[in-house]
Amino acid sequence: MLQKSNFFLKPSDLPNTVGLCWGIVNNKLELIKLSESLYKLIKKPIVTILKQPLLNSFSALKIDHIDFNQRQTHHVINFVDDKGHALQATLIPIEESDETWCITVIEIELDKAWLTELHPDYHQAIQSSDDWLNQIEEVINASGDVVFTTAIKQGLSLTQSKVGYVHIFDEKNNQITKTAWNDDVEDYFTISKQQTYQADSGIWTETIKTRKAVIHNDLTELIENKTQEDGFFAFKNHLCIPIHYRKKIVGIIGVGNRDKPYTQVDAKSLSIFATILWHSVELPRTMKAVSRQSNIIKMQKEKMTSILVQLIGAISEALELKDAYTAGHQKSVAQLSYLIGEKMGLTPGVLEGLKLGSLIHDIGKLAIPSEILSKPSRLSDAEFGLIKQHPEQGALIVDEVEFPWPIKQMILQHHERLDGSGYPKGLKADDIILEAKIIAVADVADSILSHRPYRPSLGMEVLTQELLKGRGKVFDEVIVDTCLEILAVEDFKEEQYVSGLPLAPVVFLEEFHTLEHAESMIKKAKMDVAVVLSEKERTPIGVIDSNVLAFWHSPFLDTAAERAVDRSLLNKRVHQVMVHKMNMIIDHTILHDAKLMMEKTNASYLIVHNDKQQVVGMLTWRILAAALLNR
């Protein structure tokens, strides 16, 4: 015989954590008993719930169609509560009584089919937000007020509401600083255009306080005995959303007076919309700020680049002052390097770096003794060994400078060769940067085409032979071809030399000539300078010019004593009164170098000599200026 088993739970068996929402309703539809969970769901004072009509607890609960005299069945009602939650209430008659019903309430998902009868088509609502996104460019380009007006219109369309607003919130001061309403708001409320509101007063207070969306489908109690000036508006129903930006509330957006209650789906949709809205408001500001910052950075970069260019130019000039014989060499190399790079299609940024690197490619020569740099004859092996150190010395000089171009590598590598025969590292092919390869060819070209202390320019024919001999072996073949193509049409080194100028003649004096003889010969020849030659080598050993004559010449006052002094002075030998330090220049010096030397020495003339140390004439500022102007 089977024992009788009790499979059913007793009320005492139910865990406290289950949280069943249930209550007892009498025949007057008053809630006479309720569970703690139901009390928490209703969220109203107990005195307004207990022994009060059920509609006090759930104003949206529609029970008019239920015949409570029919107790043979239960009734299921779907509705949205005042806070926008979708609920399902089940009313079941209690068999032990003819006057009471049991009500249970559960929260249900918003995607149930029945919801389409309670609120608008949410798929269409979300699609309308997509349509708003398509207008984002227009919103971004609009002024602030137009942005808010557009936002309100779109918010109303999204939620199918009739009234809406956007408030700007100052979280630091807890104030609403600006407000905007839709155009049709006057059909419902009288809104002052200058009206502002306190953040801790109004139908939006809970939203600001909790930083969450708040739904009021029944505002009766909230706005009772309160004024519109304090922010309490007689909405039929109301949805308010906080606008978050960078973890702060920057505003609120609210809509109201919809024919059907608001739900959490409306809250989510409007929250997404509010986020998009504020980013579209902030984006132009951010872009403007970024643009301003970008312009500042650009200006600073241009300023720094300008400073670097000036610094490099100053360094180049300093090197030219130290090494007068190679004055202008770096500028010529920079000019040719730039033309080669330009013809090869290098970008403007790379070309700028190439030009600057070329301008100081020989900066390491600052560490080389001046007597070696200016030696007017070929260098010994030891001296050339010192010269070969200048790439590394140059790299050390700029080592701490952060250039936006590989300047250090250009300086260090401009004497490297493709086959590894160069110096100082013996780099090969791809180990050498392109800029250094270009400078290497331009450097050789300028060296061959320029004069040197020990020889004049070797000419274009020698250069062509040298570059073609090294093409593809020691020099990059594309760079060689480009260089020769440029030089064929550019006349890159058509320099004019001092020897080609109409030099002024000079008077030659012997060591035994007296000052009186010198003065007489200078006046007779109508010249200003006389060169004193040595008796044996016949090379210049000093000069007598108008300054020397003025220094030794007395006023010749008509007294016996002064006449005796004058005769004594005029009988002095020229080697006793001449200026031993002479400003001399070789005849195959280019005009640019001659100008630099005259500026450096502050001389009014230069004595010009040839390779055999024979004086061939005198270069004056007037002759040089005329030649430079006619170039």
C-alpha cells in the first residue's frame, strides 16, 4: 500500500529570497494584504497602499473590463507602471472566500508581442534615430541653438511625444544654465524665454540626483500644489534622461505628453540619442580646439625649423670664416644637392633636410687646425689623415641636437662609397642613406669645378670622366646621371676669377729707395700704392701707400729746424717705413671669396699675385663692386 506523500510546498517552506510579489484584494478592489516584495515594487507610503483602491498602487492597471462577479476563472492583465516597467498582474479568486482575490505581479520582457499594443513601433523608432544620424553633418555645422532645436524635434519623433526640452546643466554649481523647448510647447504650457530653473527643483530633480533615466507615467502626486516657475509642469506623462559626457552630467533631455505610457525601451532609445546629441554638440568644439592646438603646434614646429635653419646657416658661415679657401663650398653643395633631390622626386620635407644637411656637411672641419685647411699646397698623408676625421667630428658636434631629419647621418656618411672604399666607417650600398649619397656626388662635383689653394678649377670634362668612372661602383648611378644632366644645362660653376678683372696697376719700389723717392714715383704714376720688392727673390715684402706717407710726412712749416727734420725723414729707406703685413690674394680666387676676404680684413685693397708669387696688380673695392654688379 502506497504511503500518501505531500509533494506541495507550504508557505513556510518558501525561501525568503524568492521575493514573490503578491497581495489580497477584497471585493471593493482594495489591497488589504501584501508581501514585502510587492510593497517595494509599488514604492509608495504604506498608508496610500493598504486598504486603499488597487489603482492607487497601479494607476495604469486597466480593470474596467473585468467582471469580478465571475469567479470561475482568473484574469491576466499586462500594463506599464508609473516608472515605465512592463508588468503582468494575475488576479485569481480565492476558493475559501467569496469576497477576496489573490493578485500576483511579475516583471516581463519588453519585446513581448503584446507591447506593440501599448507603445509605438520601437523598430521604427530606432530607425528614426538612424535617420537623425544621417543628418549629423548638418547638426555639427549648425550653431548651438539650432543644434538644440534639432535635438528636441528628433527626440519627439523618436518617442512620439508632443512636448520636449533640453537643459544644459552646470554640475559644479548645481544649476541649469540654459534651457530650450520645442516650438509647440505653448500649446501646453506658457514658457518664458528667459526662464531658468534650479537643479534641485522640478520634475527632473530625480534624474539629476540619481544620474539615471526617470519615467513618470503618473505625475499627479509629484506636481500637486507646485508651480511651473519651480520646474513642475503638468505633463500627462514624462521621461527624463541625463546626458553624460566624460563621466559628468552636462545636461538633461525630457519628453512628455505621449498618448501611451513610457517604458524602459523609450529610456534606452532616448539615452542613446542623448549621447549622440552631445557628441555632435561637442565635436565641433573639440575639432576647433584640436585645430587651434594643431595650428599652435604647426607654428611652433615652423618656428623651431626656422631657428634650426638660421642656426645651420650661422654654423655654415662660421666654417667659411675659418676656411676662406673653401668659402662658399657648402652652399654650392647644398644648391646642387637640392637640385638633384628635386629632379629625383624627393618630397619637400626630405628636400628641406637635404639642403640643411648639405649646408653643414663639412662642419667637422671646425675641429681641424686652420693651417691645414688653408695650406696653399698639397697635404701630406698625416695632414690628410686629420682631414679624414672631419665627418666623425661633425657628427659629434650635432650629436645632442634633435633634428627632424637625419642630419647627423648626412654629415657622418657623405664620404662613404658604395663599394666600401669610403670613410670613416667603410659603409656599403644600402647602409648609406640616400641623402648622404646625393651629397657625396655634389661634393665631388663642386670640388672638381671649384678652385683650390694649390690649383684652379679642373673643369666639366674632368668632372664628367670622374663621375662616369665611379658610376654604379662608388657613386649611385641614378644620382650621377641626374647630376650630369643638371650640370649640362645649369652652367652650375661659371665662376668669375680675380685674374679676369681689370686690376689697378701698382708701383714697384726697391729696398734702397728713400721715402722721398717713393712719394715722387707714386705721384708721377698717379697711383695710391707701391709694393716693395726684395733685392734677391724679387718677391713683395711690404707696401707704401697714402696712409704710410701721411704718417711720415710733416707739415713742412717754414722754419729752419722743421726743414731739417723733414729732410731727415724723406731720406729714410722704404724698408724702414713700409707696412710689412700685406693683404694679398692669389689671382685664381673667385670673386665671392675675394669679397669675403676684403670684408674679413676690412681692407680697402688687395695685392693680387700669381702662383709664382709675382704681383700682377691691385684689387680695389670699386673694381670688385663693378664686377659683382655686372655678373
